[in-house]
Amino acid sequence: MADIINNDLDYFESIKIANGIYWVGFNDDKAGLHCNPYIIVEDEEVVLIDGGSREDFSTVMLKILRLGINPKNITTLIYHHTDPDLCGSLPHLEGIIDNPELKIISHKENNVFINYYSTKTPKLCIEDLGYSYTLKSGRRLEFYQTPYVHEAGSFITYDCKTKTLFSSDIFGSYDINWSLYCSIPQECKDCETQKTCPISKRDCKVHGILDFHRRKMNSAASLRYALEQIERIDPVLVAPQHGSLIDSKEDLNYLINLLKKEEHIGFDYYLLERGLSHR
């Protein structure tokens, strides 16, 4: 589990989650959907992952600056898909980074749309990179495609040095009772998932994860394919773009098995909700 108790975390500051990796997001007690930008700091080279929305820009950049990082040292922006909660701040980032070596890494399906946020910065495709990117120090990032979870160009990023997986929307959650780290007690695993916990009378964290995937993912088949990729990677820490970090192998396996059992994802969930069926 995490070295730091959730209640002791200062969400007004960046938070170190692994060697050279920091969470630079923010907590909004009124939000049901939390976004998690991350940075990897390796010597004088900085990688920003899923940089955030236009509104989040000042918060994210302030946390980066307070770490003592010169924005000009940000050499790489990784965007796992093209939603504005990831890419909206891109024009602002370009302006303050002002680094001629800056590059964007994504998938070619995504880059078509990322061009609408910016035509200035060169965009590299993970396929052309051979599904990996090595920093000057030798630190290696690996990319795994997770198509239609939830976009055609969706993928996930694995930091080989720390065994941290940036899982994008996978394991995301609608969670009004948010905390940076996810912890699922055994009594929750033994309980039939429902919106409100019968014990605490608060929103159920597991239900928030299931509800997010049912509504946001394309299909049960595409989700299972992505989960099987994650099982093969076998990460120590999972850092999603929404929701909470998962640093327990037991919790990760529980969530993977639970999500694999879901039959009604995406359009199938839409039909189920309305009592309809395929014609």
C-alpha cells in the first residue's frame, strides 16, 4: 500500500508517487470526476502525461514550478487520447515551455485531432517509435495499444524503471468521495456492488468505477482486451487519468476480474438501461 496515509496528503502540492514521478492534479470536493496529470522527472528531462484541461493549466503549472522545474526542461508531452480534459491546456503549455525540442507522443489516430489543439509541436506516433521511448538517461517508457477504450487511438504507458502504468481512462471512476490512493476493504469485495454503501451510507467507490466503464468504454470486448494487456504487464502501481491510484496487487486483480465480468458496456449498457435489445 502507499507509504503515505491518504488523510495526510496535501492535495495543494505535487505528490511523489514513485521514483521521479509526481501527481500534479488537484482535488475538488464538489467534482464527481477527478483528473490526474503526471510528470516524470529524470535528470534535466521532464515528461508531462495527460497535461489537463484549459481551466487546470494554472494549477498544474504552479505545482511543476514549485517542484523547482524549469518549464523549458519539459521535452515531451504524452496524450493517451484527445479529450479536452487531457489536451485543453496544450496551447498554454506550448507558450510557457517554449522549447524547440518539445514533442508530442500519441497514436496517429489521436494526432489527427490533437492538431486541432496545436499545429506547432511535432507529433510522434507510438507505432513509428516501435512502441517505446527512451529518455537520455536510458529510462524506458513502453506503449501498449488499447483500441476503443475509449477511442480508436487509445493506449497506455508503462515506466519500466518503477513498474508504474499510466492507464489513461482504464480504472477511472465517478467518485465524489475521492482520494489519491484507492483502497478496497475486504467487506467491499464481499458485498454486492450498489450505488450507496449499506454500511457507510456514502457513494460506493467500486460502483463508481463500474459505472464509469459502463458509460465511457466502447464495448465489453475492447475493455477485456485492454485488461488482458494490463495483466501481462503486471504493474506495481497503476496511475489512471481519472479516479484513484491503485498500489495493491490484490485490489488491482479484484478490479480486473470484476470489470472482465461486465457484459453491458457502452452501447450495450445504453440498451440495457432503456430495456431495449439488439434487433
